[in-house]
Amino acid sequence: QAEGYGPKGAVKRLEMVIRRAGFDFDPPASVTLPGGPGIEFDLGSSSDVEYSGVDLGVPPEASLPTFSVDPDNVGTVQTVIDGKDDDQVLPNGAGALNDDNTPSFVQDGDAAREFLAEMRDFAEESNRLFPNKAAAVGAGGLGTPSSPKFTFIDNYDGEVVELGANQQGSGILIVTGELLTHGNTDFQGIILVLGRGKMDRDGGGEGVLQGAILVANFDPNGAP
């Protein structure tokens, strides 16, 4: 906002609004899995993998649940968590989603479709809408810690997005199809797998995903 003054008491006021990726995401957990009842949830068999809701900021914020799900799915997820070593999942209690902590854009199918449409339009305006990972890499990649990017890969009916070894991206990544990461994949930021609602992580390595992940299954082109 700017205000200027002229002769005879004249006042001129100007206002400019700059819109960036316009959504407010306050994650209820490190990994949020809305929708239910019914969930396919598997933390694998590796004893070296750690899942954490502990904040890495300085000073740190309060810890979040590592996984938050629909109340009908808490028992299923908690059983899987209880099958891991005590220090592999911290905090080790599954969180329950409710009207207050569930992000507004996944409160229901219509809200999710509206959100995806808005983000797709923004990505297209910003030349950050891609059909696959190769196209995103060709346009400069998925961001770095010093230069994060907003990336929308619209692969609902396409090939799996595979994030390979080492640093793969930083910023905001939206994927409408399936997402595959590996044990040596690094990513910093927000990952939203909205649509196909499937994310896998496999293989060995010391990769770290830092930030927040949300996975939701719905038809992005479906009827209300």
C-alpha cells in the first residue's frame, strides 16, 4: 500500500496485491492421510528407517503426530506403528483427524477438486505444470534448498513419478498420480499426492524427506 499527497490536500492511495501459491497449509502431522474408513498402510520391514514428527527448527515447535488419519483408521495405523521398534516412530501414537485440524482443501471431495483446479491454474500461469518428472527436470528441476520451486505434475492417468537418488527437490510438489521415492531420495518441503493417492518408498540408502506429506485418494475429475 502506498499513500501520496498533493496540493490542496489531495491524497492518492494505491494498493497492489501479489499472489503466490495461494493456500494455507498447517499440517496436522508429518504424514497426513485423510479419508476413510479403509486404508492401505505399510511401514516396511527395515529397522533402519525412522519416522518423526519432531520439529527440526531452532527453537523447535511442539512435536506433531508422525501420522494422522481418519478416526476409523487410527486402529489400523496404530497396529502397524506398534509393530516397529520403540524409537522408529516418534511420537509413536497415531493422530486422529477432525474438523478442526484437517486442512480445508481435503475436508471433502469437492474442496479437494476445487483446490487442485486452482493449483493447476496457478502452475500453468507460472509455467510449472508438467505431465511427468522428465518435463519438470527439463524446465529446471524440482527446486533446491537455496532455490525452492512450486511444481505440479499432473499424472493421474500417466506414468508413476519416480524420485531417484540424492537431492530430488525442494519446495512444494503436487502429484495427481502415483509417487515413488527410494531409500536414498532427499526432498525438503511439502509433498501433496492428491488424486491417485498412492505413495511408495523402497530400497536402501540414507535419504531424508524433510517437511510434510499429505496423501489423499479421490477422482480429481469426478462428479460432486
